[in-house]
Amino acid sequence: MLDAALPDLDWTILPPGTERYRFPAPSGRLAAIALGRTGDPRVLLVPGATGSKEDFVLLAPLLADAGYRVESFDLAGQYESAAAGPVPGRRFGYELFVADLVAVLESGDTPVHVLGYSFAGLVAELTLARRPELFASLVLLTTPPGPGQTFRGVRWLGPVSGLVPPHSIASLMIWGIVTNFNHTQPGRLELARRRFGYTRRASLDEIMGLMKHTPDVRRELARSPVPKLIAVGDRDLWTVAQHRRFARRIRAELRVYPAGHSPCETTPHQLARDLLALYARGR
């Protein structure tokens, strides 16, 4: 009922009490925020490609009010972290994003409850496989359900995705957002369009390329004792059946919401309820 009653809002306005800062990551200075009391258990919410920390303006206060220190940052190359990225002559790669995530996790008390949204979930998987001691729990929010060429399972792109170059996939994504293909509310659409004025196009193209070549860490994820949750909308880019198979493979719980690719924006209260239950098991 609370989610159904959510009004449209200005998504550029952060929740009261939010701290803004720049985090010195290996790739550069990342735009970051934090909400909640210092010393409370840490939750790190990581947005994906074309996204930003503002994607969590409805979710973060619910977690902070429950006694958590909630942090988030824009990925290198994205929105207000657009200046961060690889050294000249190098490309955006998984190593860059994993190194940034490790640095953020190590900047405070560990282990940390980590949520990776879409592409950021792939980065979180790789990081957990390498540095499991940094994680109190792992949540994959509408993350591609499997390794390798992750677009092969996308509802509308899958059959031809192997033939479509990364630049074209990024162009399709941008077109869908800018033209409001999914009928997003005006306040949300304004932020989505605004971010393209900052985000580096090369970062989007190269992330799409990375998503065609995702390393397989399913065995490491399945072996990890930390609580794991896959959270998806019933109208996500990938089918619920694919997410369910992946959840079984890595021994994760699955929660499905009446949403598309963005449950943190449209069903934040239901998502927060499930996150808090997961966190309680990860203490």
C-alpha cells in the first residue's frame, strides 16, 4: 500500500541528513553520499550503468531509520563521477570497477551489506568471489542472471544480441530512456535525461562490452556462506524463470516484486522489508 501511494518527486533532492562527499578511489574522485549514524552497520548501495546514487533516495531512508549507515556512489564514468575512469589509453574494465568497490568497502568498518543494481551486481559478484571477508550479505538487484554474454536472455534483444555491437546496445538503452519507452513519471524522467549530460559515452559503450563477457563466479558465490538475495521485478529485462535458476545455482533467496527493472524506485518499501530480514540473518 505504501509503494502504491508513492507520489512523483524531484529525484535530484536527496533525503534530509544526507552527507555529500568525494571518495578518492583508484579510478578517481567518486561522487558519494551517506545517510545514517556513523558507527551503525554499513550498507552500500551501488547503482548501475546510466544510473546514480539518486536511484536510492526512497530506499536509503528506510534502511537508515532501521539503524544502518547507508552509503552510495556513482560508478566511474557515470553522472557526477564522470571524470573518474581509466588512465589514457586504457578502457573501462571489470578490474577498475572491482578495485573501486574494494576501496569503498575498506574505507570503513567491515563486513558490509552490499547491494549491486543491474551491472553493479556483476561487479559485486566478482568482488565477493575475490574478497569475501568484506561482505556481510549480497543483494543482486535486477542483475543479469548468469555469466558470459548476459544480453542473450534479454526479452527483446536476446535472439540477436550476439550480433549487436556494444555501442549499438548502449544507443538502444539511451534511446529507450530519453524517449520514455517505459512511461516513467516526469520527475524520474528528468533525472534520467539529466544524467546523460554528464555520463561519459565511452563508459556506457565499454560497460555494454563487459556485459557480453562476464566471468563465471557461480561456484564461488554458491560456496559463500554470506546471505544472498536476488531481488527482481516481474517485468524485468530478464524473465523470472532465468532469475530463479540463477538463484538456485548460487544458493540465494529470490524475491519478485510488481515492478520492472527498478524495484528500488517503484517498490522501495517491499524491497526494504526483505533487505532488513536478510541483514538480520547476516549479523
